[in-house]
Amino acid sequence: MKLTAVELRRVAMPLVAPFRTSFGTQTVRELLLVRVTTPESQGWGECAALADPLYSAEYVDGAADVMRRFLVPALAAVPDLDAHAVGRVLGRFKGHWMAKAALETAVLDAELRAAGQSFGRFLGAARDRVPCGVSVGIMDSIPQLLDAVGGYLDAGYVRIKLKIEPGWDVEPVRAVRERFGDAIALQVDANCAYEVADARHLARLDPFDLLLIEQPLDEDDVLGHAELARHLRTPICLDESITSARTAAAAIRLGACAVVNVKPARVGGYLEARRIHDVCVANGVPVWCGGMLETGLGRAANVALAALPGFTLPGDTSASDRYYATDVTVPFTLQEGHLPVPTGPGLGVEPLPEILDAVTTARESVPLR
């Protein structure tokens, strides 16, 4: 393929409720969508960077700038482009994984649409639907948390993940277990909020039979996670620390994690995400698919990835209405705790023009030079 046009589109998606984590609170999800055009087809990608560099070093304005100035011109210079070439071409530019992932996804979507092949089939999906968990943000009170969890369980979600931070950890977990029992699949996510010195405190979570504790320490503290794992019975899952198949293999070898959360946006795209899956399967380590409050475009690709055989734990592949009153695509709807894997060409979904225009705050055509 040859790129003939690239469009960047900024959108602002109001959340149905504030989403609070240890690094901040979101009420509106600002996103950058990418549309590439080739002589054969078009493709869409979604950049998951936040408005501010809080979850990671990337942020929306920076992603748009690096695409505009470096990444898109480099891809446009390739006469015979496919998704596998994107990583090689962009490899000389350091970092900017979410920007690279958005472009790789858009190129792959265009490639698969032209070939009449779905994301799921291309990636190696082994199921036609995936079980869905839900991520529950930090609340103002325990009663508010219990009401939220109860609502998600009533909706059919098969796994609950609680965001935690110092001062909001043991008591919320205890309250959820006491109200809903030991049968529900429950895990927690710290988003780097703790230190190794907190090991004794975090061990107080062990009696609650959690599936895992996700990313308790800083993303670069892999050895600290290995040390912490020696003090906890609860399995440690790494998220922000896993940036490639190589870092996944190293973390597993060091004993820093017993579970891996794969976020395609964080690792540069779905091809690297599949490699991480393969490394984990080879080492007998369960994987699951994380989420970044994606629109239906990113959600479609995540659901396809989560259908690979090594994804043995429910992911954060929630239904559209978990976050948005109106999605930019036909909404993903929970069906008995599962979401169907799209079967149409490429992502299997497309933006609804009127809805997309309503949430668009800016758009630009990137010069291909």
C-alpha cells in the first residue's frame, strides 16, 4: 500500500461518570483518532494518550506533534507499506508508543479491509466472544463504591477491578468482599501508587483472595516488584512496566510478575501485543487485555486481541455504556457478561459520521511531503 492521505481528528467524549485513579480524575476523555487513506481502502486508529502526561510520558498534543512532524512523513515515504513495516520504519524514533500504535492500527485496518479479513482472524482469535471485566474508579465513600459494584454485577460483568491508592485499599476491598462474597472475581489496580516499603501493608490484602494486584510500584521498578512478590501471596500483575515482548520476558524471568496486562497502545500496537501474548504463553503466564477508555474503534481491536488463546482472564473490555452515553461507533453491548468479536473486514466497525462530527473538536490533514 501507499499512503495518499492522513487525517488527525481530536475528539472530546464526556464520561457518564467521573473516573478517578491514583493519578487523577477524568470527566471527559480527549482522544486523537487517525484515518489513513490508500488507493485500496481507508483505515482507522485510535491514540490512547491522555490529555496530560500522567499515566505515561505521552499526551494528546505531543502525539499529534510527533505524528505530524516525524512519523507520518516517514511512513508516507514507503512505497510498499503494510502493518509489519510500520514498526521497522518508525523504530528509529524513540518512544511515542501510543502514537505509533495508532498509526500501525490504522494501516492494519486499511490493509485488512482491502483483503476482506477481520482483526480477529488476522491476530489469531480462538473465540467468537470474550468475557468482560470492569474497572471501578476510586469513590468518595464505601457506600458509593458498593452501589457501583452492585450495578456492574447486575449488568453481568464477570470480574471487578478496584482502583486503589494509599488510604483507599484494604477497607474498600473488605467492604466489597463482605457485601458480595468470595465468589466474585476481584482484583485491584494501584497505578504505581506504592513503594516496596509498603509490602507489609499490601500484604493485608492477601486474605481477600484477589486474582491479582496490578502495578503496585513505579513502572521502572521491576526489581522492586520482584522483591514485593516475595512478601505477598496475592499475584502481582505488571501493566505500565510491560512495554515490549523483551521487557515482558525479563520481568517474568526476574519473578517480578505472575500475570501480565497487555495494553496494545502502551506497547506500540497489536503486533507487539501479540508477541507479548506469545512470550507469556511460552512461560505459562496468564495475560489479559487492559483498557484506556477507548471509543468503539479501539474497543473493537481490543476485543479481537482478547480472543487469543492466552488471554485466560477477563479484560477491561467493557461495554460502550460503561464510559460513554454515545459511542462514535455502533455501541458494544454486554451479552451475558461477554462482548462479541467483530467479524467484518478490518476492525469490523466504522465511525458514525454524525456522532463523530458532534464530538470532534479539531481535525487536520497531515502533509505527506
